[in-house]
Amino acid sequence: MTATASLTAALETLLADNVGRVFPTCVLAVIKDGEWVLNRAWGTVEGQPATTETLFDLASVTKLFTVTAFLASVSAGAVALDDPLVKVVPEFGALTPRTVDGGQDPHSKVRLYPPEHLIGKRIDPALVTFRHLLTHTSGLPAWRDVYNAAGPAPTPPDQPDPLPRAERWANGLQAMFSYPFVGIPGERVVYSDIGLLLLGEAVSRLGNAPLDQVIQQRVIAPLGLTTPRFNPVREGGLSREQIAPTEDDPLWRKRRVWGEVHDENACGLGGVAGHAGLFATALDVATFGQAWLNNPQTAFGISTSVATEAQHQQAETDGARRGLGFALKAYEGAAAGDLFSPNTYGHTGFTGTSLWIDPDNRLVVACLTNSVYPGRGKPGTLEFRRAVHDLLARELNH
């Protein structure tokens, strides 16, 4: 199947309205009924035309690769969904019980107050299970400034970092073993980067190798993908010109973020983390999504029963619907638009990336942008995401 003239024209109009206003760069890869419909680039990378080979900082779309590696371990019998985290990472339970606070705002970095009904509560970290981490119901904070505990700001990615990645990770991990909770495990959905950082540590231990190597072995290599990688410049041998830049960071790194992960925690921890850090092309992200749609058992060794749980609702709070690691399409105001089916699953990334998989319509869309380039919190990203997915659904779902 190829893109129709009407789809092509409508996309040109939509992208013309958004390139240079919401983001400088966009690559869109679309698969319908197992056939490629589109793999197209718009915009520029620091003045040069973007191409379909341009890599993007996937931000939280990284979580899906971490989760896939973990669910392969579950299916292999190495660990169970309802096992406690301390079974694999016992140090997480060393400080017990832990207090409850309000965590930190990830944007302002300001400390927050806990809800009144949780003041004075004490939480046993041994209560946190892997299912809690995967559904964001662990009671762990959404965000904490782990990067400040990990070490000084890293050098630019084309220079050696004086602090080894393993040392940065060890420092940050020690901090994560002591943070107060913000809620009771199992009580409600609080989207937590800290939870996925800890899941990444468990994946590493279960795989007896660093996280990036386990993801390479269990997720990337089986699909024959060539572009997904952590630390694409420092360790991957790429030039910055092959990568879409993200936000200017005048306070911590004191440079525009280009060729290194945007997320401060992932960057401060050495560039490899369970919640963020992966770079890839839209084509490879869509190929990963199609593997989940086709047969996760064949692709990753994930059993049908585990895959079914991952793709369907396990928890919901205030409209935030979670599978196992996957975000599910919201009932209202969904980033996947209004016309994808209610069974749609996937994830967004803070840098402006997303992967959505609509099983009812056999439609996979990887939409990669760098909408944080003008600065985080600028308007237009959600509106563009909704518009482009509605346009694709209207044109392709007949």
C-alpha cells in the first residue's frame, strides 16, 4: 500500500503549519495491514534537510524497549509479574519503612507536599512488585533529581566523560534506594520515571549484563534493527549531524542538547537508563511496533498471555490507563487522536516522539519530532499529535 494523493497533500499542509513553529524536524513512519505506507521526513537538522535516516531522542518511548526485555524474562520463567522488586534488587528494601513526601515537580524541580491523608504514613518497599512498576502504581515518585546524586554534569558527547558510566549509575542507584514514597503501592496510577529506572536495573541483573546490552540482545537484534542505540555519539560512533537536536540547556549542561539524551536523569546517569536514553529512526521504531502487533512470541519470546496483559488495561486513575508498560489510548483528548480504536496502545516521549499501535485497524504509526527544541512546555505538540493521527486514521481505515 502506498500513500494516496489526498493523504500526501493533507500531510504536506499539516506539516507546513507545524515545521518551524512547533518543531524543526519530523519523520513519520506508517504501516497499515503489515505494509509500509509512508516513511517521510520534513524539516531540518541545524540547517540541513532532515532525512528518514535522522535519529531522534526517543525519550520515554525507550520504556517500551525496557519493558519488552523484562517481559521476555517473565515469559522465560526467570521472574514473575507479582514478584517483589526486592527479589531481584534486594538493596531497594534496605531502608524500611520509608516515609511519604510529595516528590518533586520534574519541570520546576520544586519539592511538593504530600496529600494530607498520607502525612505520617510509612511504606515497606518490599511491597512494591514488578506489576506495580509496569502499571505505574508503585507509589514511587514521578520524578526526583537523580542526576544531582549521580555526579557532575557530563562533558559534551564528543568528549570523554571523566566519570565512568558505571560510577554514575551506582551513585544514582544508591539515591533511588532511599527516596520517600509519594503513595501506597497499588493504590493509584502515578506515572513514575523512578519506577522504570529501577525496572531497568532489574532487567540488567536478570540479563547478567548492562541494560543497553540486554536490550540489544533481546529486543533490537532479533528484529534486525540497525539504528536504535544509547549514547549515539560518545559510544555509537555517530556524528551529531545524523541526530535531531533537542533543547538548549543553559543551566546544567550549558549547551544545546545535541547527540546526547535530553532527559537530565538519563544523561547524568551515563546515558543508559530504563526510562529514557534510546535513539532511533522512525522506521525502526515502527518496525518494533509492528513486531508487537504481529506476534511478540515470535519476535521477543513473550508469551501470548503476558503480551495480552501488556496490551490491555491493568490500572486506571483519572483517565490515565495503563497496560504493562504500555500507555493505553485515553478516553478523551488522546495523543493518538480520536479515530484510533479504543484498544490502541503505545507511548509518547517528552522530546516530541510517539509510537501508537491500533490492533483493530492493523495500523502502526511512529511519529518522531523534536518539539522541545524551542524550549519545553511550548504549545502545539499535543494538537499536532492528535491531528496527524486523526488524518492517518481517516485516510487509511476503510
